[in-house]
Amino acid sequence: MTNATEARQHWLGLMARAPDGRVAALLTDSGLAPTFDTLRAPEIGTVMVRGRMGATGGAFNLSEMTVTRASVSLACGTVGHGYVAGRSKPGAEAAALIDAILQTEKSGLARDAILVPLENEETARKAERAKKAAATKVDFFTMVRGESD
Amino acid sequence: MYVAVKGGERAIDNAHAWLAEERRGDTSVAELSVAQIREQLSLAVNRVMAEGSLYDPDLAALAIKQARGDLIEAIFLIRAYRTTLPRFGYSEPVDTTRMACDRRISATFKDLPGGQVLGPTFDYTHRLIDFALAAEGEVPDAPTRDTDPDASIPHVMEFLNSEGLIEEALPDPTEPPDLTREPLEIPAERALRLQSLARSDEGFTLGMAYSTQRGYGRNHAFVGELRIGTVAVELDIPELGFAIEIGEMTVTECETVNQFQGSKTEPPQFTRGYGLVVGQCERKAISVALVDRALRWEELGEENVGAPAQDSEFVLYHGDNIQATGFLEHIKLPHYVDFQSELELVRKLRREAGAMELPEAAE
């Protein structure tokens, strides 16, 4: 897998995991929103999520989740795809637009204005939850009873 | 002859208008928002997502509002809605080893890497009504402790595995069956049973699991591990040519360790039951693991003692609360013609019986 693919996986995943509305808001605030053609109008559907029997065994179908996807192309011909959990059409379209912008010469600007805040917010969100969980970790200690001799 | 009976339209419309009014309740009390239900009744939302078999907290919260808090009605709404959506594909199996755990406990090992993390649990509460909740007030922030949020927490089963004392769950590339595409057929393989149990009624599944503990197909379960947290969902995107994360979901996973004396085909070892349910649904995940283990009797060469929890047809065909309620509740709908024919049959039988008895009565 190439670095370009890994980078694209990273930003698409980052946008998909962001809270509803956040990606579209960052795109608007960045002032980077370009004109575009719609290749695939935002569409709500489902993905069947799988698990593994015994966590490591064969796959089984667990449950569906709602997902919205969209595809756009910029004036320069660059194509962007957005796949985000939930039912936000503006969210999927914003993700597709940002995916396209990040493949153009404006990628540096988009990185600073959109990806960096998303990364920081996600890190903070995860850390806060992990810290609360860590505070509920049991510290076992042994009661010493009677005299030792 | 069939005679259609018309004339209920206005009564039905008026009944539904009154339903809407009753749903709203006393208008001097503030209306519930969907976000309030999602945030403050989150375990009800989780149950509706699990049994509705569609992960979407906002939609489940809306369904609960529409159903006036009747969770089976809300699950029905979710099941109906999901049939209207196109299916984009099947995800990669979620990797629960990489779960960001809110809770992770083991009843079998006290000291284990990652520790016993209680999370936001009802356990150890006193189950006394908290009248302070009836008044509005701020909730103090939960305490925190520094930790590495990226540290992965190994599954407890790996420790027993290293000694070879427990059956292994080996990867299998077989494409699993899908209950939402093919009707349920018996015998059902384990992958199909786990899908069916993941969406089965919590109360029914709990009852079946409890029956195994009380001796109907006893299999001595310990909770080897219970974990609740978020996992990433990965989907292969054909237009990209690679897989990406399309979001995260909260899941509850329970692995049981079960005493096993060995059978004709298997050596004495610990066997396993597995329950994976979407959302924070702890009681349900433990129940699924117990029932999963009971249903594995044949594969493990155990005796069928005729216990209900060993009967996959009984468990799987009666655990779906939407199928069950559909069939149960339909008997309250008009059966005038059916009943008319029954009535005439009974009258006829009585006439015939009466005709035979009459000569005696005359004596």
C-alpha cells in the first residue's frame, strides 16, 4: 500500500469518525469550498457490520449501520468520495469535497484548516474517555490480618 | 363468499389523532427532544438499535419518541425503516482487540494486563431510588486518571490459550450467511445463530440463558471477559480500491469460559460461549454468550438433554420480538368472518348433539 493511499485512508477515516456536522462546518469556515459537479448525489444506505465468532474466529453478520455517501468532481477533474456513518447528506458531500481538495495543490491549506483541528479534537475526545475509564480501574490490595512472626 | 367490511376510516383517523395528542401528554410539561432521548435514555436507545439491528442513535431515539417509549414498537419502526435503504456492502469484521474500552472486566482472573476497568456501571450501586435526580442540578465531572489512550487491551482468552487449556477460535474465510437476505433455516450454523441472537429480544434471551444456569442444559459459565467500548468499522470501497473507516460503533462483547469434561470428539478443556451486541447492552451480551454455548452441544459432542436452550429451532424462531409480536398482536385485528364460521360450526354441532339427546329427554 502506497503512502498516498495511507494518507487518504487516514483523512477519510478521520472525517467519518468526526461528530455530525463538524466536517461541513470546518469546510465552510476554511473558505476552501470550491465549485464542483456532483458525480453521485448524497445517498443514505446501510452497511452490514461483521464480527468474529469468539473475537478471532470466522465472521458473522452483526448488525447494519446507516451510512451516507457522496462523490464529487472539481473543475480541474479531481474526484472526491465521502463515506460517513449516519444520515447526514451535507456531511457526506463535505467529506467528498475535502477528499478532492486534499488531492490538489490546496492540500496544505486544507490540512491546516480541516485535518489538524479534526485530529486534535479526536485525540482530546479519546483521551478524555480513556482517562475516565482509567479512573475506574480497580487497584487491588491485600489486607494483612493478624500478627506476622 | 367474502364480504369486505368498510367504514372504519374516520374512527382510525381520529384514533391516530388522539394517539398523537396522548403521545405529547400534558402540554404544560416541556416536550422531549430526540437529542434528549439519545443522550439521557441511551440504554433504551442501545436496546432499540441492537434489536432493530440498525446502528443509528438518532434514529433509534426518534423511534422511541414516536413509540411513546414502547421499545418493541420502536424496534418495529427501525426494522421497517431499514428495509427502505440500499445496502452498500459488508464491513470487514470489527476488531474487538483494538476496542477503545469504556469497561473491561473479567470474573475469572483478578490480575490481568489492562486491569479490571469498571466503566460507567450500575454494579455496586445500592439500587435505591435517587430522589436527587428528581430535582434539576449539575452533575460533577467524573474523576480522571492519566493513561495511554492508544494502548490495546489483549483478550483474556489469549492467556488460557497459551496453556492450551481452552478451545481456540480460529479464523475461517467462509462467507457467513445473512439472516436479512435468506430466511432462517434449521439447522442453523453458528454464524447464523450469533446474528439471530444479536437481534433477539433481550427478555427472551435472558430467560433462555437463565434456564441454562438453573439446570436446563447446564454448562457452568464464567464470564471470562466482558468489554464495552467503541470499535472502528472498515468498508472496502470499490471506487477507491481500498478499505477505509466509515465510522465507529459502540459494542458489548462477552466471552464465557465453560467447564467441559471432554467428549468422544474433544479433550477435557475449557470451551467458550460468545456474545457480541451493538451498543452498551451488557445483560444481553452475557445472555447471548450463555445461549450460544448451550446451542453448541452438537458440535462439541455433548448430550442433548432436551433442554429448551439446546433447541436452536425453539430459541431462534421465538427470540425475534418483531415476528412474535406481529403474530401475537394480529389476533386482536378483525377476524369476524373466521369467527362467524366457527360460531356456525359450534351451533351445528350442538344441534346435532341435541337431536341425539332429545329422545332421551322426552322419556
